[in-house]
Amino acid sequence: MPFLAHHHDCLGWSGEMAQRVQAFDWASTDLGPIQDWPPSLRAAVQMVLACPVPLVMLWGRHGYMVYNDAYAEFAGGRHPYLLGCPVELGWPEVADFNRHVMDVCLGGGTLSYRDKELVLLRNGRPEDVWMDLYYSPLPDDNGRPAGVLAIVVETTERVQTERERQAAEQALRQLTETLEQRVADALSARAEVEAQLRQAQKMEAIGNLTGGVAHDFNNVLQVIAGNLQLLSVEAPGNARVQHRIAAATRAVQRGSTLAAQLLAFARRQQLSPAVVNPTRLVRGMSEMLHRALGEAIKVETRLADDLWNVQVDRNQLENALLNLAINARDAMRGNGVLTISANNVTLAQTQRQGRDQPAPGDYLVFSVTDTGVGMPPEVVEHVFEPFFTTKPDGHGTGLGLSMVFGFVKQSGGHIAIDSAVGRGTTVQLYFPRCAESVPDDAAELPDTVVTPMGGRETILVVEDDTDVRLTAVDMLTQLGYRVLTAANGEAALELMDSGTPIDLLFTDVIMPGPIKGGELSIRAAQRVPPLPVLLVSGYTRDQVLHDGRLPPGVTLLGKPYRRDDLARMVRNVLNASRTAQAQEHAQAEAPSASHLPPAPHAAATDVSQPPTVLLVEDDTASREAMQEVLTTLGLQCVSAADAEDALALARTRSVQVLLTDFTLPGQSGADLARTLLRLQPHVDVLLMSGYGTEAEIGEPIPGARLLSKPIDLGTLQQALAPWLATVTAADTQHVTNAA
């Protein structure tokens, strides 16, 4: 029988660790071969191996390790490497701790620890462990300490559970202690939100009422203004009458301004948003502010670097800042410091606390701060309401701040005010960041185009207000048109369905009865051929607008309008309708079924109709002025405010020239040209750009020409020369036909 098996039987050791101890080469250690061990060492090993709790024996000065099965499980990945290994090498991360244990116990002392925290590497990574440790000396055959017996009971799970019960009891105590405060805070926050909601609902209700008042007020002004213009035409040589008419007209203009302020608060004014650079805008207002505020007010500007652009109505923004500056001047009683600043601000979701707070996102914030008397809370609560003012009678209408409020809200922004008695006031205007760049400023076209007179067409005027209706009839009759009238939508439909020839539907938007102006315009569009429509409204946010746009084929004229405005708009609508019908008739009689329009040279030889220009310009004033210029030059003109509407027009009619601004909302003018050329390959493309003739348009467009804004009449005539020649040919052809 082999020695180890015989020795194993003799010692009576059993278990996995007993076999490992028997098989280990102890001769390589200071303990020597196992058969030479002294009785005391054998007895100690036998006790360790037989114990069910984790035990480890550290024998000799170096603490050679002998342990049982339970300790092997505790050792984790270090088993069986620890067997026969000096303790400081086996557990190097706690070498100092174990050295102290060996010193104490080999000196005859004992040690014990309760929930001792150690960091051990057991399974390839550091672990926080807690243990109950008991150390006592082991004697040799002579009774002197020769080793250490360590009882190791891991308590990690119990300690962690206890701590979790405690990292929980503490949270519960804190929750209990703060519950009352949290309830109070929640109730306070709810009350604040409810107050903001009530304020927002009140402002909305006031806005609806104000918008309705302004609408009716504009109707009254329209009657007055129309009759004044008619009187001016009928008494051109009477100086006294003309003087009185001029005075009354100025009063109408003041009333119109008042109505515009009301509409601004009601968020129903017509805005012309464009990309604005805040730094340029504030610096450009310097002279205006100094004139308005006087020498005693010191104006400071604090503009952050790299300010974001915003997309707003530039004129309205300037008016808003000027209004705030004038209010500040009055609050400082003509002497103090006014600070205008602009900063980039990013609002996170956590910063939004109420219904009337700005949504999270990037904002450009204008701040106007004064060193004036300030306002108490009860005044601050009402400052944005129309006609509310703290000034004496005759010193302001109380519409300044309400106009600013409405403009900011209609622009998708937010307004905030901070004021207290004795420490001045700060008003902040938040506008959403615009990622677009600012185009070069374009000068307006000269306002020297003669207003077109009327024609012999028949116009159906639909207006429920008798005075307004009669005034419109007088104006249109003076212009040479035949006029039919209807007091409501039902009467207008009867006339439209009676077979009576009608060339234009001129209707108010808001009327009593089930049929409004919007419904009439839909019925007119369904006629064959479609009946052109000119809508008139006291404000521009009636139900006729869909996402801020008019339905195709519908033009809107705002009240109060001047006689010249009416003449120009009526003529433009009639001309556009005549052009569309003529083109559709020509296409219907064409021998080819091709969907492509004629090439430019082919159109030039067909002198029966003037060439058609598709004008695309998002700025209303610029578009209307350019349309008048093109019409005056004898060209037919159809216009659109963006690429989407332009393509819709191009799918229904043939055009010879595309005259488009390069910078448009949505699709650019260059992309529009590429798309249009796929529909009508022979179109001449003229791109207008504030960046000059070197503007970067991307992929080249065959035959396209760049015109630098502002465009003078000579440059425009030169660009359109081939088509203006066909206008002359058309006139000659008409004379020949007449002869």
C-alpha cells in the first residue's frame, strides 16, 4: 500500500481538503515532509479539517496556510493556491493586517473582530466584505505558540441587509419629517399654476373681445376713409375741402394705428417674419432711442458675443423695444439709466413650472431694464392688459405693453416682467432661436408705379354692413367697374347661380348667417371657369386662414383699405384670372397632348398673349411692388409667397419666366427652379439674391441668371428683354387684328 494512503488511514483525515493536504509537497516548505510533522501540528490539522465552520491554520513564523472545506469556499478563486502558502503572500491586499495577527498570537495573545470590513480580491475583482474574525495561538509539542488558528465567519450579507434596513429607515424618517413641507410646497405650486392658468384664460378672453372690437372699428374706419377718398376725388380744386379731408384722413390713420395696436394684443395682426440679427437691430436703433428718450437718459447696451438669430417681424420688434424704452423713460421721470441687453438662453425641462412659461429650448432674450420707480405686485398683475395704465388721463392709451405682449406671443415667444417699488423694472422678451442666416438687407422698390385704374368687369360685392357696402360700391364704380351687391352669403349664392355674368367676387369674411366669406370663396373656386375671389377682413386671423396661408386662388385685403389699395388689388386679381383662363384655353386647343409647355422662342412667336412671369417672393410688400412693375411692363404675372404655392401654380398653367427670391421659407429659390425645370424645361430662370451675383446656389442651373438686390428697373428690363419684345409684338398684332 502507498505511503500516503496508509498515512491517510492512520490519521483518519477525510474530505477533499484532507486529500489535498496529504498530496501537497510540504517538503518544499519550512514545515518539512508530512510524515515528519510533530504530533501537535498533526492534531491541529486534524481539528481544522474536521470543523464545519471556516477555519484556517497559520503555522510557523511565515504562517503557512492549512484550511478546511468551508474556508476553501470562502477563499473563492484563490483556492487551492492558498494551501501551503505564507499568509502575507496569499492575501497581499491585507498583508499588514495579517502580520499584526501573527505578531500578537505568536506572542501568546488573542484577537477578535465583529463585522470587520476588508477589501479582498477573491474572484478576480475587489470586493467589500465584512467578517467576524477570531484568532488564537496554537501550541507546539512543548506548549509554546507555534501557529495561529483563525475562525472566519463572513457576515457580508447580514451587514448589507442591516445597512439597507437602516441607507430605508432613515429615508422613511426623512420622508415623514418633510412630508408636511412637501405637501405645503405642492399646494403652493398648484395654487401658482392655477393662478397662471386663470391669468392666461383671462388674457385670452380679453384678446378675443379686443380682436372683435378692432374688427368692427376697422369697418367704421373703412366707411370714413372710403368717403374721404371719394370726396377728395370729387372736389380736387377746393383747397378748404382738401384741407379738411386731409385732417380727417390723419384722424383715420390714428384710429387705424389704434386698431392695429388692439390687433397686436389679440395676436391677430399681420406679421412679416424674417431672419433678424439681434446685434445689428439693437445697434441700428441707437439714434432712434436717443431721440425718443432725450439727453438725460443714459442708454447702455450689453450684447453677448455670437448671439443667435431670431425670425420675427423686424418692424414690430423695433416698435416693441421702443415702447419698452419709452415706458422706462416715464418710469425714470426723464432721468436715469436704461439698459438694453441680449443673451442666448437655453431652458431645460426642469425650469418650466407653469402653463404660461416658455417651453424648453434655445431662446434669444432681449432685456430692457430701467432705474425707475418700479411697480407693486397688484400693478404688475395687470400691466399687459389693454387700456390699463398708471399714467394720468391724456398721457397714453394703455396699449403699449399690451401690444408688446401680443406681438411676442404671436411670434411664438414669451414675455416676463420683474419689478418692485424702488428698484426699477426689467422686461424680458424670449424669442425661439432661428438657425437660418440673415440675408443682406434689400432696399425697397421705388413707390413710383402708377396705381392701375379699373376696367369694365362686373364685381359682386358681398358685405353685411350697409355703409361699408355702399362705400365699396362707390369706389369700384368710380374706377369704372360694374357692381352687383349682396348683403349676405345666401343672397350672393343666388346671384352666382343665376347665370348673371360675374368677373370677381369681393366679399367680407365675417357675416351673419350660415354662409361666410370662406364658404363663398370655396363655391367660387368650384365654378367652371373658377371665379376669382378678393376677401376683405378687419383682421387677418379669420377662419379663412389655414396655418397662416390663404387657400389657392384667394387674395386677402385688410380693412381699412385705401382707394388705391383696392384698385391695385382688384386689377391684379382680375389680370391673374384672365391670364390663367387664357393659358388653359390655349392648352386645351393645342394639337399636341404633350404635358410640356412651349419653349421660350415658341412663345415669342405666339404674340396673341403676353408672356407669363411666375413671381415668388415671401415679403408681401416687395412681392406686390414687383408685381405692379411687371404688370406695368405689359407682362402677365402670377405670384406666390413660397415654393410650394409656386409649384402648385406651375402645375395648372404654363409660364415663360420664373423670377424668384433665392431665400424663401422652406424650399429655396434655387431648388424651386430645379423642380420647375423638370415640369417645364423651357422656363427662363431669374434668381434674386441679397448676396449679390456671387451667391452660392449649389448645383448649376442651366440658363439661370442671378440678379443682385436691390434690382433697379433698367437691370430688370434688360433681364426680361426677350419677353418684353414679345409684348410689343403682341400690341402690334392686336392693332393689326383690329384693323
